[in-house]
Amino acid sequence: MMGTAFWSHTIWFILLGITTIIELIVIFLKVKQRKPIFALYLTVSGMTFFFEMIILSVLKAYTYFPKIILNSPPDDSIVGNLFSQFSVSATALLLATLKLRYYWYIVFAVLYGLIEELFKALGIYKQNWYQTWMTVVFLMFFFWVTKQAYRICFTRLKGFLSYLYIFLGLLTLHQNTIVWVLRLSGIQKFSDHLLADKVHSLILLSSMYMLLLGTIIMIIYYAGIRWKWKIAVIVFLYMAHFLAMKLDLMSFKEGWFWISSSISIWSMYLYTYMLDTLYSSRKGALYRQLENER
């Protein structure tokens, strides 16, 4: 049964993942400053994640069937979404890196439309109210946005924009490697009965959690305050986790409260440090990326 599902469903998503890896290899072979480009890829993926989770989970536009998480169809669909998210993000960054002309945006957008139709025909993807032409239109706009994000990254990324880039990168990293993994493992979950729709309840609480935790960690990271004050804020975050548990907004596997809370809090700080370090590596060659690639 598992083998049948793999060859009829999973393999197609793996092939999409392989094309993503190939695109990333081409990108990193092309660029001179790989560290900020990797950070930018995480930021662009954060944009895609935000958009796709709204239309996938909130608006329920479509459903993926990769047959990887068989006991949870919603999470299985999220896995399919991740393959899509990282694929279109890699393509968008490839177009920006190679400085391809705008007609290539149309070519790749149409190509993704054809892939979408193929996935529909194979029964591994289902559209509810969504239509393939929307993908083509959205992607052409997204490719243009990514080009602007690429240009800004190596010309005038500072102030609010730099914080936005970091936050979107955190969205990719923390939501996918921490929040989602802890929920799948049953270690840390959000309440699914705050709203009438269980999925909407999870999304609302998860989004609020990301916004509050991410913002607070970024503030204490960039504020330049002493470590004793940072520790004081982090203690407050532990207290906030405990309060959320008492209010039944979050639940923890027995005996895992301190471990899970620590993973969430300190990984957010670590990811902020990592993204800041990656983007800061542009200093020294001070925005000569575009010149070096000509």
C-alpha cells in the first residue's frame, strides 16, 4: 500500500524537489556572495509560505496529496505545499540571479501552470475554487517582486526593510522546522477550538505566536541591550508560554514544557542571529554583488 502510494503520488513531489535543488545549485554557482543569497532565498520562501498558507489553509483553495503523512490529510497537504513553496521560490530567485528578460517570467509561469494541470490529471492535487490561470498571473507578479527584493538586497537593504527580510526568513525557518515539527510530534500544540473551524483556529494561534515571539526576539537582538535584560525578557517569554498553557491556548506533552519552550524561544534567537550574519556578510564587498555578476 505504501509502495503504491509512493509511485503514484509521492514520487512526483520528489521530482519537483529535485528540480528545486538543481535550480539552487545553478544559483549558487552563478553568484559570488552565496551567504546573503541563501538568506534571500529564505526570505523569498517566507513570502511564498505566507501567501500559500492563506489560500491553502484559510481560503481552502486547493489540496495536495503527496501521501507522505498518511494519518493527517491536512498536514499531508502542507507537505505538498512545501514542495511547491520552495520550488517557485527557487525559480523566482533563479530568474532574478540570471537577470532574465521579462518574457521568461511568462514562460516559467506558464510552465508551472502546465505542471499544475499535470498534477491535477495525476490525482495528486485538487483545486476547489482555485483555477490554474490564477497561478500563472500570481507567479508573474511574484517573479517581479522577487527581482525587486534581489535588487534591494544588494543596494539599499537597511532599516525597516532589513527587519522585514529577517522576519520573512524566520517565518520559513521557525514555522517549518520548529512549530510544525513540534506539533506533528505531539510535543507542543495550539488549541483547535478557539474558532469554529479547527484549521482556522490553529492558523490564528500559530500566526499570533510567530508574530509575538519573532518580534520580541528581534527587538532584544537588535536593541543592543545588556544580556541581563535579554534574559529578563526571555524569562517573561517562558511565563507567557506557561500562561498560554493555563488558558488552554497551547498544550504540551507531559514533561516537555521546559524543553519545548526552550526549543521554540532559543531557536528563534539562533535563527535571527543566523539570518543577520548571512545578510551582514554583504558588508566588506559593500554591495558589489551586481557588478561582480556582470
